[in-house]
Amino acid sequence: MQTVILGAGGMLGRALGREFPEAERFTRAALDITDGVALRGALAPDTRLVLNAAADTRVDAAETDPHHVVVNVVAVGALAALCRKLDATLVHVSTDYVFSGKGIRPYREDDPVDPINAYGRAKLMGERRAFEEGDEVLVLRTSWVFGMGGVNFVDTILKKVESGARDLSVVNDQVARPAYAADVARAIRQLLEKRVTGVVHFANAGEATWHELASEAIAREGHADVRVKAVSTSEFPRPARRPRWSVLDTSLYERITGGAPRSWREALGDYLAERRAAAPARPAP
């Protein structure tokens, strides 16, 4: 039985590679999932599991660039149809941005969806296309992912500090549950071991604002001289609207697996240690 990872060069793709070391891996450079011919050629007749970590996650660009729909919707449908023909299970990763952020409790899998930006609308269409075109499909929704191998908020903040920034302004009125890519990949493996299909939410335990996440990362890296100012979303305008409160309920995952996600602070510590270990050695003074 063959396992294939698409988008293997990104944060989640790399983490999935560690959880599924036997898998054949395709980076974006090696395989464009919007190329149907290349996609059909990449999946062998004995492929039984496809882990799709390929996505266009440029939230602001999605407001004006329609190409994200080709990646996040059209290609997902084609992939799901191909998996159905191969009798393969498809795992597709989605987002908390399918919700409006106007809820009063953590979002469950069956709560009404109401995305408020183009990226969220496309990811929701991708979910629906996967279920329409596929057969055995697991959609895992997650939020605020950080990890090695791709652009993420924690790394962006720390690079600013490492480049000399000592005064930062970070939004403090958007709330969600951060998720470490390594833990997301592990959750996918656990759900597959239980032969789960449908929609499942996963993120690390505990709520946070972007300001809290940034402050925690900066403090853990010992930058006591850095000032992190809390600002409102209105003070930091972006092309795409963000949900103000998109906390995911992970109780379904917990019931299925019999375990609860660890805290995002603990997971952040592991990521920072991994990030330090991967940093190039500095020359001696």
C-alpha cells in the first residue's frame, strides 16, 4: 500500500513526512497539484492514502488573486475524484477561517459555517468539493499553524526581533487556538489509525491572541528588551477580514483518540527548540 504526501516541503508536509516515513513525498516544485496530468501520473495504482498538505494560504492575496481557488478548490475536487477511482483515502487540511468568528463557544464540526474572507470561502468550497467528488475523505480543520519549513507568524515575529526590532505592535483582539504542525500531523495519523472520515477539528489546547503568542515566543527566546504593544485589529488594517474569535472545539478528536491535545505553550517550546537547532551556527566573536 502506497502513501503519498502532497505539499511535502511546507510546514505540515514536513511534519507528515516524519509521521509517515514510508510515504512518497512531492514538494510543490516537484508536483503542481493544479496540473491534472502530473497528478494522475504521480499517484500509482496501489496508492491507498493521499495526505494533501498543498494549499495557497496567502489570506490577504486571496482577496484579489483568483488563483487560490484553483489550488484550494478545483485541484482538491480533482484529487478527491482521483482518490475515489484508486480506492484511496484522502486527507485534506482546512481552516478555522470557514467560521465567521461571531460564535459564543468553541466551534464544533457541525456548527454553521460563514466565512468572512475569500480564503475562508475557498477553503470551505474545497471541503465540499472533496466530499462531493471523493469517497473516503477526512477533512482536518486546524488554526494558526506554526512549524518548521514554511512561513508562519511565530517565525516572522522572531525574525523581526533577530533583525534588531525592539518595538512591535501585535493585534490583541483576535482569538484562536494555535497549532504546532508536528502535533497536527500526529493527530492525522491517530485519526487514520481509527479509520475516521468526515470533518474533525484539531489544535493545541488553550486560547491565545496574536499578541499573547508573540509575547510568549519572544520571552522564551530571552528577548527581555523587546516591547510588544497590544493593538486592535482596526489599528492594523489588512485586505482580508479575520474572524475575531475562531476557537475550535476538539472534543470530537478527544473522544475518538482517547487523548487531549497538549497546550500550545508546551508545543511552542518544542518548536522553538527545533528552530534553534536548525539555525546556522554563528561565528565566534
